[in-house]
Amino acid sequence: MKTYSILFIVIAIIHTTILINITIFNGEWNGLVLFISNILFLIAAVYYGIERRANKKSNS
């Protein structure tokens, strides 16, 4: 899978969890949603860094 596809999927999951929390749970699980969003962001940032470093080495 391309890097931008993975990052787009992560952003979609983050937005979906926020939407579900607001519409279904009336914002009662804000702490959990914030934790999940932060973990997903960190996973995406690490994945992007790994891919960027791999592509940088292969192009040099």
C-alpha cells in the first residue's frame, strides 16, 4: 500500500471515532477518543518517518 493511503485511512479512523463519540455517546468518552486519536497519530507519524527514511536511502 502507498504511504498516502495508509495516512488517509488513519485520518478517516480518527474522524470516525470523533463522529461516533459526538453522535452516539454525546461526548461522554472524550478521554478515550483523545487517547485513541493520539495513538493513531503517533503510529502514522512513525510509519511516515520509516517510509521517508527508506525512500531517502534508496534514492541517494
